[in-house]
Amino acid sequence: MRAVAWFLVLAAGCVSGSPGGVQKRWRGQPANAGASRAEAVAVAVPQPPTWRAIGKSVEGRPLRVLRLGHGPRKALWVGGIHGDEREGAIATAELPAAFLATPGAVDKVTLTILEDANPDGSVAGTRANRNGVDLNRNYPAKNYLPGQGRGDKPLDQPEAKALHDLVLAVRPDVMVVAHAWRGDTFINFDGPAERLAERFGRASGLRVKPSDKIAPTPGSLGSWVGHTLRWPILTLEYLRGSGQQENWQKTKAAILAVLVGD
Ligand SMILES: [Zn+2]
């Protein structure tokens, strides 16, 4: 639009003014306009997203995080915390491009993606981390229970501590954690996340299941974030053993809907 306007000014100068008048326009305004266009182009060139490590696993693997967008809504996606539940891994890999392709998303939302909260477990194919602790029982929720497989105290596992610090730094308006469930698929929520869960259910066809309809999960992320902090958190249970690409296609719209919001 601006380029068209300048063209009209120049054209008017050419047909109506003296050679001096035309010269004036050429020396001044068009040059400035060119510079501002060049600056605008330089600012608009997107930088490739960069993964950074927020900590390390027991075996020294990086806990990788990607931050996209710059909007006021804070969203946090966790690609997995149980190493034998990798059904959401492709969704995690596809999410950055899908988010960037969603109109208006980058201005509305700052999205933080934690690729995998339990990389040692993912490599070994175990639910727990290298120390045999279920990281989803190692959070400082009111219902935390020390003991076998849950750690001696909250956050005594480096992976749990790194994600804990990330949650507090992000202060998410919505947080989604990918899991898998044997023989079923549903969206579970803790804390003030019922509306988000219902929205997810509508967009994906997944059934909504509140936490109190599931066996107690002392020291889980849902207990800590949803009930202790009172922040909204969704637990996405893909069908155990199901196809990852199929899962992404089925839940893509729902994931984007809850992360990007209204
Ligand atoms: Zn799980």
C-alpha cells in the first residue's frame, strides 16, 4: 500500500512539476521510504527456532526447551514424562511448525515446549527415570508421599527439579502433558482446567475425565500444578501403542485450540 502511494506521488511530480521539483522528490522522500522498507524486511525475517537445555537427566542427557511466539498468553507443552509412553513424540515434533502456521498465534501466545521430561526413560523404554523414580510422583504437591519409586523427598530428581523451575518461570495459563494409557484414550485435567478440557474434547473427540475419577496420583504434576498451585493443567492420554502420526492428526486442532485460546 505504501509502495503504491509513493508511486502516485512520484508520478504526480513527473507530469506536473518543473525538473527541479521532480528532483526534490527523488532526493528526499523516496530514499527514506526505501530505507524504511529495507529495515522492515530485516525485522520480518524469522529466526530459526533454537532449542536450549534447561538441565540434564541423571545420565546427562539435555532437557531441551523451545520457545515460540511473544504473546501475553503463556502456554507450556510437555512432550512426555513417562519413558515408555512415547505416543505423543511426533505431536511434539510437529507442534512448532503447526503453531507458527496458526494465524495470529505468535502475537497472542508465548509457547514453551519441553521435548521430553524423561529422556533417560525414553531411551531405556522405562516409565521411571534412571534412578527408578516415577518423575510424575516427585513434585511438591500437598499429597506427595515419599517412598519406593517416588523419591525420598519432592524434587530430589534432576529432571523433576528442572521442569518444576520451568513451570514457575513460565507461569502457564495452560499446560498440557502428553502420556499414554493402556486400552483407553482421554483428556484428563487438574485444577481450573475443566473448560479447557471440554474444549479439547470437542475438538478431538476424546472423552473428558476429571482426576478424581482416576486412581490417586500423589506428587504428580497434575496434583502440584492443578491442586497446589491452582493453575490449569491437562493430561493428554493417547492410546498406548497407537500410531503417533495418527495421534497427531486426531488431536492437532484440539492441541492448538487450547494452547492458542480464544
Ligand atoms: Zn503416563
